[in-house]
Amino acid sequence: MRNDPYKKAGVDIKAGNMLVDKIRKDVTGTFDKNVLTNFGGFSGLYSLPKGLKDPVLVACTDGVGTKVALAQKNSSLKTIGQDLVAMCVNDMVTSGAKPLFFLDYFASSKLDINETSFVVKGIANACKKSNCSLIGGETAEMPNHYIGNNFDLAGFAVGVVEKKLIIDCSKVKKGNLIVGIESSGAHSNGYSLINKLIDESKLSKLEKEKITKLALKPTHLYVSVIHDLIEKIKVKSIANITGGGLTENIPRSVPKHLSAEINLDSWKMPKLFKQLQRLGNIETNDMLRIFNCGIGMTLIIDPKDIKETQSIIKKHSFKSFVIGKILNESQTNVNFIQCLK
């Protein structure tokens, strides 16, 4: 058999081709009528949906961070693809945009066909749930860059919104309510700290497995519930609670001349976050700055719409909480209060 110099350098072209065949059905299963390209082309072609009068394209890119390391260490890769898609499309819907298509980038030290196909399948499934086509991607094998069996993920999404329907914070007023939609867990933020706390803890093996299971829950996809709300409610502003937690993300949805007051007693901090706080002896202010603490998405609405808002959210099998309100200008853009019971 002829020696393959590229394989000797650590790159297996044959394995790459086998992966392409393995993921073909998953990827093409996400295609809608606007996809104009075939699987395996040099680029993805997508036609803008008809009926838009003044379309604005919206783009987001993100990764999964060190949640990948925790998932790989615990052989739990089936849902990490959903984390990747969610991190992009959940950002996108805060502007009112509908996702159109998604592309992924998977880079590893050595291509593991089964491992990679699990990840891509998860990406494809999440794209379907978000009404988004997976029209392209890249799989890179870089043995001299990534060490051991490490890999990394990145994603890129493009969506569209009518210009006059773009959601920003310009219509937010004093007296508006802030509604929080539950998270599934830590989503994909704070995992460098989570990994450290688990690794260095004196928990038993069983206790570590339990907290790891909670930490690996896939990020909620909020596309369907947000668009259902937008069609029926005048949503004034939306914040995706990602890196920076509640402390840094809620202010991004509030005008500079106003402030938000958040009542920490309006929801129960989930078990995962209580355990992390205890393991790391973390101050509450730091918890709010690092993690979502159980709130994955926030909406600002008029008080008259609260009943219908929570009814729609419940219909999508999410819990919701009135977590705060909009006040006049103060020294800080977001104030956290806690009623002593």
C-alpha cells in the first residue's frame, strides 16, 4: 500500500471523506426551499424569503467554550451541538430576527468520525428546532495545534428581520415589567470555573457525576417561544443571559436614561447554582456576574400584557417569572434587591 505523507503528518483525508458521508443525511435534513446549494459545495447559497419589504440581515457567531472539555471528558457529546446553535440563535432573536441558516466550524487534533458525527447530528437537530438550515461547515484536523484529543467548536448564524420590526430598547418606559424565562442550567457560560470547582472538589464520585449531569444539560433554544411572543405581544426589549450573567446582560436591554430593579426572591436559584456557590464559596454578586442563575432570557413588556405573555411561555413548556421592573435613572443601570423573609 502506498504511503500517505499527509496521514503521516497527522491528517487523514480518508477519515474526513467518511465523515462527510456519515453526516450527509443529518445536514440535508435541515434544508428548506430557500437552500440553493447541494451538500458538499464550496459555499452555501440561500435565497431570501419572499414577502419581505425592507429586510435587514442579522448575523451572530459564538462557541461553546470549555463546556466542550466537560462533555468530552464525560463522553456526553450528543447535545453539545445544541449548545452551539443555541448560543448563536438565542442572541439573534433578541433583535426579533428569524434564523435563516447556520454554519459550523469543528477543529480537532485528530478526527474521530463517531465523535464528530455526534456533534454534527446535535447541530442539525437544533437547527431543525430553530427553523434554520445547516448549509455549510468546516472540519479541520490540526495535530500540531490542538493537543491530545482536544477539539473546539464555533458557529455562525444569519437571520432576517423587517427593518420596522427590529426590537431594541428605544420603547422601554418606566413601569414596564421584566419577565425572566427559565434556563436549563449554566447554558454555555462559566465553564472554566465549573470545571475547576468539580475537579478540585472533595465530592464523592457519585456526587461529582450528579453535578456534572446538571452542568451538561443542553442550552435551551428560545427561537420558537420568542417569535410566538413577538407575533402576539408588543415585546419592548429582550436580553439573552450569556457571558456576564444577569449583571451585565440585562443593562444591554435597558435605555441609558432608565434602570432595572431585579428582585432576587422572584425565582428560586436552581440546584446546580446553589451547589456551585457552595463549592466555590462564591459571593452572590459574583454568581450574578458569572452565571445566569436560572434565568436564560429576559423580556421587557407592558404590565397589561403580563398574563398573555406568561400563558404563551407556558405553552412552550417553559417556566417564567416577573423578576423586576423599569425605574427612573439611578446610579447603576441594574439594581438587585432581596426581600428578607
